[in-house]
Amino acid sequence: MSGFLRKLYFCLIGLFLALPLIVVAGVSINEKQALNFPPKGMSLHWYAEIFLNPEWRNALIASLILALLSAAFAVSIALPLAWFVWRRKAKWANIFQLLGIAPFTLPPVITALGLLTFWATTGFYGQSWTAVISHGIFFVTLPLVTLSLGFSSIDRSLVEAAATMGAGDRVIFRTVILPLITPYIVSGYAFAFVLSLNEYIVAYMTVGFTMETLPIKIFNSLRYGYTPTMASVTLLFVLTAAVIFGLVARFGDLPKLLGAMSDRD
């Protein structure tokens, strides 16, 4: 295949993959409340609706709070797990890593049903903080993977040198390890944040209607008809993810974070 045909092929594939997003973007700027593409008239009113309408604004705030807290909770679980597995270097220690990856490998509906059963049994079903814990457990795999990659990239001779100088585990972690894995912590947090922001089934099964996030708001609103505000929210999600992952790619080693091997490996 010649260079021109190869470029044309990939351009067509990219266009095909982008078509749904192009349609959604066109629908989101319709002047009237209609599902029309190409759009009939142009208006950004539906984007303003996200921030001016109290229902959509409250759902946006709830989604942001849930994503911020659950991502932080996921990192707080993943960090000591990855540190423990890396320090021990024992095969049995990998069991803890497998436990951390397990929630994300199951279908979301299975995890959601398990969490629903747990919170209903304990009597905490419907509490907003249960969604934070549930999302944190569900998305712990993402920061765990990035942090494991970060720890694996550390030269153990640095740790041995610090220990030789009399530094304890806490000092070594604070002065040697933490500065080296900070980009991986930020990346893991970003991945968990973006997915938590868009997640529906786990949040819905754990809090029901007591906390309406944007995804839950979209599904609830569909029962009463379509509004271009839904398309505006969708495009806002996509742009937020693109900006966050773009920053990760710009200031971090994205191929390494995604598991690519370095030249020396």
C-alpha cells in the first residue's frame, strides 16, 4: 500500500469514528429543541442551560464532587498497594495487585449489583458517600496500573543508597520515591476522575435518586423527551476528557503510562 493510500485509509477510519461526535456536536447547537442534523439554526443556548438551569447545574456539581472524591479515594487505595507489591518482590504479594484489578475486570452491572447488595445489607443504601466509595473501588485499577508502572521504573539502587545513608522507609518514600512517582499519581487520578465523571450504572445502583449526577440526569430526562442540552453535556464530557488526557500526554510519558516498553526494556 502506497503512502497516499495509507494516509487516505486512516483518514477515512478517523472520519468514521468521529461521525457520531460530529452528529452530537451538530445537534447540540440546534436553535430549537429538536433532534435535527444538520442543525436548523445555530444557538449556544443549550450549553448555557447546563450552568444556568438549577437542575442541570446541581447535577454537574454532584458529578464533579463525586469524581474528585472517588478518584482521590482510588489513589489512596492504589498507592499503598503498589508500594507494598514493589517493596516485597514476593510472588504472593501479587495477590493484592490482583485484588485491586478484579473490580474493573468484572462487567459493571455485576459490580454494581454486588455493591447494591452490600450497601442495602448494611443499611447505608442511598447515602451519597457510598457512591464515592463504590466508584473508588470500581476505578482503583486505573491508578493501580499507572502506579505499578511508576514503581517499576524506579532504580532500586537509589533506594539502597538512601537506606545505606540511614534513611528509614518513611524518609525514603517521602524524599526518593514520591517525587519519582508523582506523575503517575496525577495520571492515575486523571484517568479515574474522567471515568467516574461519565459513569452511570454503579452510581445509579448505589445512590438511586438521592444524588443525581449528569449521566443519571440524562437518562432520567430521556423519559420526558429529548433536549439538545443532553448533546451539549455529552460534548462537554468529551472535551473535558480530551483536555485532561492531552495534559497527561503533554506533561507525562503517555506511552509508558499506557504500558509501552521503553527502548532499554
